[in-house]
Amino acid sequence: MQFVYKILLLLLFAGSGMYVGAQSVDTIPAKGAVLPEKKDSVTHKTDSATVKKAAVKPKRKKDVYIDSVARKDPRYRNPGKAAFRSAVLPGWGQVYNKRIWKVPIVYAGLGVTAGIFVDNLIWYKRFRYAVKVAYNIQAGTDSLTGPNFAKVYKDLKDPFFLRNGINLSGLQSNRSQFRQNVDYSAVFFLIAWALNVVDATVDAHLSTFDISPKLALRIEPPPVDVYNKAGFAVVLQLK
């Protein structure tokens, strides 16, 4: 009887195990079944990065304006070259611009200002030396018969040394005045040089500027108004 009991218990356990195995899902796919496609995360990230790069528009270079039409014109002159040449040698830029008639004007302006500068410098040196001699004579270390007084400019001896005695204050005042004139004339010379450069640069900029012969500028009586006032008007006509 116990043996039969054991057989029944064994059959009961075996049946329950088969039931549990039948309820579990078979993880091994059957032959010919289509497996679900797995997404490759690495490839997906790479593709998204490529899309972002493609979405970013390339930077456009700044458009550089080049007046090619003007440069092809035989009248065209480079303003930079004209300015540089005039700065190095006055009149050179005018020659480059084919404005040779301006060269004498340029050198006339520079010559006048340079001449004024040199003249003021010479007179300044004359008065400076005369002041030194007059001071030494008043201090008793020199005399009117000494060699230093003989070197004083002749036009300064009589009015500042001999006529009314030594006029040291007058000599010093004239020396200061000519010293100031030297500075002014140097500034005027530099201005004349700068105007030479500006003139050459402006001429180069306007080398291709064309004024139409159809432009007309004339003076004529104004339109008659209700007040009948007399006068004239400047009329610019574009044909």
C-alpha cells in the first residue's frame, strides 16, 4: 500500500512539472520566424549628427565691392598709388594722374613756404647771436670793439647797439617774434605738402567721373509771382 502511495505522489509531481513547462514561453524562435529588427543606437546618433551638420548653412564670405568697370577704364587711376607718390615726392602723384600742369603750382606753394621758413630761421639766428653779445657787453665780459660784436649782423648794430645804447629788450622781443615765425612757417610748409597729397588723391578718385555735356547751368529771370518781385534764378537743366 505504501508503494502505491509513492507511485501516486511521483505521478502527481511529474504532472505538475509538465503543466508548468507547457505554460512557459518558448524563448527559442521557431525555424523560419522573422526576428524583430534591433535599432543600432550608435548608427542613429551618427546619422543625427550628419543631419545637423547638413542643416547648418556654410558661412558666406563678405562680398567685396570691386569696381571692375572703372578699373578697365583707361582713365582710371589708383588713389592709393597717387597718394603714396605725392607723399614721397611732391608732384609725382599729379604726374601719375596726368595732371602735369599742377606740378608748377605744387612746387610754387612748397617753395614759397620753404623760403619763408628759411628766411625766418636766418633772422632768428641773427637776433639770437645779437642778444648773446648784448648781454655779455652789459655784464662787462665783452665790448663794442671786441671780435664778437664785429660778427653781429650789420643791420642790427646801429638800431640796437650804437644809436641809443644797447637795447637788450628790443633784441629779445625780435628774437622771440622770429622764433614764433619759424614755427608758423614750418606748419605752413607741412600744410602745403599735405594739400599736394590730398589733391593727387582726389584727382585719382575722380579720374573716371564723367560730366555729361547735356548738363546746363544758366541764370535767368525768376517766374513771375503775384508780388512781381525783381530778381534772378539759377537754373540747372538736365537733358
